[in-house]
Amino acid sequence: GAVGSLAGQLAKMRGARVIGIVGSDAKAQWLTSELGFDGAVSYKDGEVALVAALRAAAPNGVDKYFDNTGGVSTEAVLKAMNNGARIALCGVISGYNSGEMGLSNYQVRGSQGRARCAR
């Protein structure tokens, strides 16, 4: 969407490798060809396929994640994140209507409350 595409462009300007999570081939094409994202993966095939696609697109793991949707996208990214990674939480649009906004793969460990994610 508008917010995620802007966040990705800002990250690219700062020199980051940017992978977008999309729901259509047209959006993936737009992100990569028009906005300069390094890749795009689809959430439409479910969490298992998304985790595999993320790991292929980011073989060294994910260090930063801008979360504007929650749901299956966030669950998949958490499984591909490196320890010490950072998440900017903006919204959970996937849960606004269903009311299901919790995360099942999020554990906080350590005395400083740092998040560590299972890979």
C-alpha cells in the first residue's frame, strides 16, 4: 500500500536491501521496476510459502521490518528475522475486522526486553 511503499523507498534511500510483501504480481512488478525495490514476495500462498520466499529473497535473514499489516505476513517475517533485528510497528490492518491481532511467534527474552525470534 501507500505507507509500505513509502517506507520501502525511504529505506532504499538509506542504502537498505528492500523486499516488499505484496498480494499481486502487478504490485510486485511496480515495486521492483518503478520504485527500485530489490524484490517482492506474495502473501497469497500462505505462511509456509511466504517464509520460504522471504528466506530466498533475504538469505542472510531479515534485520529490519516495517509492519503495517500484522497477520500472516508478520508471522512469516518473524520466522526469517535475525536475532537483534528491529521492527517498526505501524498497524495491524489484517486484524481490524476479525479482532485477531495477536502474534503466535513472538517471544520476549532477556532482562532488557529484547525480542528474539525463532528461525
